[in-house]
Amino acid sequence: MPLEDVPRSFAGREFAARELELIREVVASCEGLSRAELAKTVCELLGWRRRNGSLKGLECRQYLEQLAACGYLCLPAKRRRRPPGSSIRVPKTREGEAGALVEGSVEEFGPVVVQEVGEVRDRELFRELVGRYHYRGYTVAYGAQLCYLVFVSQPQRRVVGCLRFSSPAWRMSARDRWIGWDESARSRNLQRVVNNSRFLLLPWVRIRNLASRVLSQSARQVVVDWRVRYGVEPVLLETLVDAQRFSGTCYRAANWIEVGETTGRGRMDRAHERHGVLPKKVLIYPLCRDAARRLRES
């Protein structure tokens, strides 16, 4: 269907041509997400929210179905919704079995390659490795996401880790204080912050300085890939480190900055319902020198 024939108004909102193109790109590229998950992703990227800050997920889903009905895009079949943050049973295959110990310095195994997950086989391997070897397992990401497999090249190419970047936490006091933004600026610019929601080096991989090398490379790469996929240029990365398990040394070695701790509510707890979650260290990585100013003012 020609773009000029696509309905551009829904529930009181007008959609620009570039927004319609982004919607179609998200639906086409986020294979495996349900209709509800696609709607939330689109809402996050377009900032389509109610006055209280909640996403207009229902309205967005209805609009996506209208676009599908007129032939502008193709939606997945309706299915029972799997809530974001829920755990998924992962397969156990031969490819995901523990390997022989790999140790040495990162220079011995380079170059290190951080490769975006695209093929079905790679997506399944990513889910399996994170599900089996990350202490938090594999869960459905909130909003937008990019997943990566990490490879070393010597003496042969092999997978040594996984990374996932996803939509940012709705509120984090330590991060928000560092930025210094008000509600209006946060609402406009939140999607220019990207969350490093998973980072895994496989348990049998003990390569010195590999973690900081991967973090440095992925920080450069995600800026390009996120802009291509979602049409948004990130200016700040964030992550949470469980201090009871990890010190965050590799993040600091890659020049991430610790700015405080979470409040113990959970990263997406907009309704103040999840108390008792253990506080975690909040680390950030500015992707440009004036990241805070750009998040406050743009």
C-alpha cells in the first residue's frame, strides 16, 4: 500500500511518515514478539504515553491491527501473551554444552567480534546460553532490544559470550540525578538511554581483559545498530550490577561510571508495587562528552 493511503491518525495522535516507516521496520525485524510486545516496543520508541507516563499499549495494538488490515504491515498471529520479564524455558542442545577451558590473554584470541543476532539458529543459541549460564536466566526483554553473540577468532572462531541491550529503566534515581533532567525532558529523551540488560561470558572462558574489551566494542557498535534498527541515536548506556555477586570491575575498566544504587523496587516498577528487591549498583557509560546536557535539553 502506498504510504499516502495509510491511515495516519489514531486515538488523537497523528503519525508522521518517518514514524510509520519505523513502525513497519519494528514489526518486520522483531520476529518472535507477540502483538502486545510489538505495541509496547513501538510505544517506547515513539514516546506514546498517557499523562501518568504509562504506555498506550492497547491503543497502539489497535492501531497496528488497523495498519495490518489495510495491508501496510503483517502482524504475527494472535497468541496468549507472555508478559515482559517472564522466564522462558530454553532448549538444551549439544551446541550449548559446556566446552573445554579457554584461558589466556585477549591478545592471544583476537580479534574479538561482537555480532548482532539475526538468524534463527543464532537467536536460539543466544537464548540457550543466557538461559543456561546467566544467573538471571533468559527473560522477555522490555521494549526494544538488540542481542549479540561474542566470538574470538583464534585459534578458531568460537562463541565466548552474549550481550543484550534493551529499553531503559522507567526511573532510576541515581541515573536521573546524574542527568539532571525534569519530567518533560525525561519523557522526551528517555529512549536515548539504552540498558545493557544481559552480559555473559561463558563459565569456561577465562580470557584476561576480554570483558572490558567486549564492553568497549559493544558500546561503539550499539550506537550504530540501534540507530539503524530503531531510528534513535543513543547517548547514554546504563546497567545494574548485583553487588552481592559481582564487583563491576570489568565495567570500570571499560570506563563505565558508578553513580549510585537502585532503591530496591525493580527497574520497571512504575506503580511502586515491587518492594524488597535487593538494591543494585547503577553504572552508566556516556556515549558522547555532553551526554547529560543533550538528555536535558534536546
